[in-house]
Amino acid sequence: MAEVKYVSAAPDPPPSYGTAAHQSEPPHSKPLVVVRPTLPLELPFLAAIRDKRIILASASPRRRQLLAQIGLTNIEIIPSSLPEDFPKSLSSFEYVLQTATQKALTVYATEIDNPTRGEPALVLAADTVVVSNQGQLLGKPHSEAEHILMLKSLRNTSIHKVYTAVVAMAPLQSARDPGYAIESTVEETSVRFGKDISDEMIMAYVRTREGADKAGGYGIQGIGAILVDRIDGSFDNVVGLPLRATLALIEKVLSQDDDEQEDELAALENE
């Protein structure tokens, strides 16, 4: 029997304007609510790069949305083209860190001498893995049957782990080899599914196709939240980018150029 490819179901078409107008309430039946946009974080190190070239070495729309929450909206999306094929015999920590580091180094090397756009002020890369209670790395499900089994296994075991590695790179103005600063971090979050989640609910969730393109087969930021009983650790780490850790990483990698310049000035003064 030929294997059926697991693809996301097409969304329902939006209602026509005529239908929407027919279903809408009479004008002025409710008070108009004005939503004020949130102002960006005014942190010096973010302000210094906000108008410069920032690259996210990931195609994940969730990571881009999370960065937009802290005011980094003008971001180029340049995913790494190299395969993510490190051996599964690595520890979860090493696997996710090496994958994110490879993404950052590959994209940085490609873009540092870009003749049109110039060098980037910052390159960010991240990788997320879900690890079962037995230590198995869980990727994206390849079929509906695998998706169902994956979620049932996560429900039936006590706790699973989510690891996200984040790598930040920035060019140095000094001549110090290798010419860039690089910093990394790995965050861990424990996730427990509800023991009372029924097979029927798992089937219903699988058929939404929300988790079809996600490691572990679910998205905690969406409908997949109905599967989760509790977490221990960062919520946005499970989504794909721990924001607090990422902010600290950006500040650390950008400060290295300032530290280099201070050391050079001190050396000149001592000559």
C-alpha cells in the first residue's frame, strides 16, 4: 500500500463579505474599543541594533513572532541550508546545541560579506527538540498514525522535556580572530500532559493538523494547550524561543565589541 503523505489540511475559506455583512450586528450596537499598540522595549542594546541588519537563521514563524514581541520586527529570515543530521547518539543538550550552532555559523559565513546588504549586526539561530521520558528525540510526525501514537505516548508517560538552544553571533570591529563574538545557551522545560486526555481528544487534535509540523506533534501556544496539564520552566521555550534567555544572550554578545574596544584603549594608554 502506498504511503500517504502527511500534509496540513487546507483551511476553510473565509466567509464572503456578503455573508459577513448579513451576520454582523447593527452599527453602533456596541461601544467602539480602541486597542493601543504596545510600545517596544526601550533597552539600550536593543535600540542600538533595531535599525541595523538582524538575521534569524530559522524559518519558524513562531520564533519571528516572539522576537517581534520584544520590538525586533525588522528581521531577515535566512534559514540554514545544511541538513540537521547530527547523530541521535548525542545527548539531547549536545544535539540541540550543535544544531543551532551550525545554523548560526552557516548563515553568518554566507552573509558577513554580502556586497549588497552589508554585514549583519546580529545573527540569531535556535533549535528545539522534544525528548520523551525514555530519552528518545521526537521529531515531527510523518503520518497521522505516528502522530496519534506520539501523543498517546506523551500522555501515558509522566513527564517529557523540551530543550531549546539559542546561538547569537555578532561581528567584532577589532582584528581578533575569528572576527566575531558567539554566545549560546540551552533552556530546558518539563511538560506534563493531562492523564485524563482521552483517545478521542487526541484524535480530534491530530485532525486539526496544528501539530503536524512541530517536534513532538503539538503546539502549546495554540489548540495543543488542551493537552498540557502543567509545565516547569519557560513557556516560550516550549514554543521555540526562550525570550528572557535570548535577551540576555543578545546583550552579552553585543557587549563583547565594547569590551574589546575598552581593552584596546587601555593597552594604548599603558604603552
